Amino acid sequence: MTPASRYDVFARAERLARAAGRSRSEVYSAILREYVAPHEPDDVTEAVNRVIEDLTKKAQPRGSPV
């Protein structure tokens, strides 16, 4: 990213903040939440998967293949 394009991104964020009546920090926080969310593991899905796995293990008769 060139210095000019970096400036453009920050200038656009500044205009967005002013237009929305929000602080730069609020805008940056919202942007980061949107960026980070798809990169984090889905905690709910992982919890459900663990419960299903535990229930499946408990439902299997001892010594039978899974």
C-alpha cells in the first residue's frame, strides 16, 4: 500500500465518522469487528459440536466402534 493510498483510507474513514456523527474510534472499532469476526472460530458452533460429540459417545454401547 502506498503512502497516498493509506492517507486516502484514513481520510475516507474520517469522512465516514463525521457523516455518521461518530468518533474515529467508534468507526475503527466497528471496522475491526467486521474484519475480525470471519477470522475467529465460531464459539457457538464449537460448543454445539462438543455437546453432540459427548452425546454420541454416551449413546454408543461400550466397545462398539464409533
